Amino acid sequence: MTKSKLTEQEFAERVTQLLIESPDPMNPDPQSNGYNWGLAHAKMIFNGADVDALKNMRDWLASK
């Protein structure tokens, strides 16, 4: 059995299904928020984002 590769749209839909809704959007749970950022970064990489640029952004945000 062979699996076909996901299209960009299918990937985006599946990632969206995994996102965690925060009960308080003004004060999201850090663990869930981190999980959602990981999914967002995976989506960006799928669309051609530079991994080093994402790492730099992550490090810059962590320094704030």
C-alpha cells in the first residue's frame, strides 16, 4: 500500500484540527500556546520558510 503526499490544503486543514483552543484567549496556557506555535512553524516550513529564520524568531521571543 502506498500513501500519497498531502497537498498544502490538506496539511493546513489537519494542522488546524490539532490546534488547542484556549479557554481564556487573553491569557493562554503556555504549554498549549507553545504547542500551537510548533504547529504554526510546521505549517510555515511546509510552505518554504527558512528553519534558521524560525529559530532566530523563537530565540528573539524567548529573550523578551
